[in-house]
Amino acid sequence: MKEMEEKLDALMAAYGRQLHAYRSVENAAEQERSLIAEGDMDRLLPLLQAKGETMEAARAEDAEIQRIQQQLAAVFALETFTVSGVLEGAPARYRQRLQALAERIQEVVDALEQLERNESELEGQLRELADTHQGTGRISQSAVRQRARRAYRKEKP
């Protein structure tokens, strides 16, 4: 069942790339906080654009992850992929790989939850920056939001 090993390895690698992307975005958060505090829109917007591109790369991994999960679900006659479902039907020789996969998935979930908390905080700080700029007449709040949304490629809520 070399094919099974290859699928598990490919799934692990895709989650690894996704985790790396999420952590890269997380690592940029401190710089983003500083730039917001300084009101440095010239350096902030490229940072937001880079974060957006990194998030797009992470989202692109979703398609690969889903494709492999569907293949594994089919092999084990599962309606949907779950590590526990695959563990039940997998030969013992795959258990270690599956346990490592479960741990990697948890790392991705944890990183994404942290990222969402930080992004919510940063969005609030960006709104405050927009309000400050609006008050000084330097730039309107909607212009800041529009520029940030474009840079970060984020749709209107």
C-alpha cells in the first residue's frame, strides 16, 4: 500500500505548508501593530498585501487537502474524511503516520484560531487608525479601509 503512504505524506505536507503560511502571517502581526501605532500607511499597505498573498497560498492548500482527504475517505469507505475514521480502518503500520497527521491538523487549527484572534484585534486597531486619519483630514476612514481591503484582498463583511 505504497499509495496510501504517499497520500498520507502528501496530506501531511499540505498541512505543513498551510501551517507555515499561517505562522508567517502571525509573525507579521507584531510589525503590523507597530506600523498601525506609528500610522505608517506607506509601509502598512504592502505588509497587508503580503499577508493577503500568504493567506491566499494557505487557502490554495485547502483544495489539495480536500482532494487527498476525499481519496482517503473513498479507500476506507467513509462518507467524509476523519483521522479517527481512517484510524479505525487502517492497518496498524499506518497508525504512527495517522497520529502524526492528527497532531499536525491540531497545530493548524490552533494556529488558525490564534490568527483569527489577532486579525480581529488588528482590524480594530486599523479602524482606530482610520478614525484618527479621518479626524486630521489626512485620509478618509473609507479610503483607509478600501486600501487595506484591497491590499489584504479581503471582501467587504
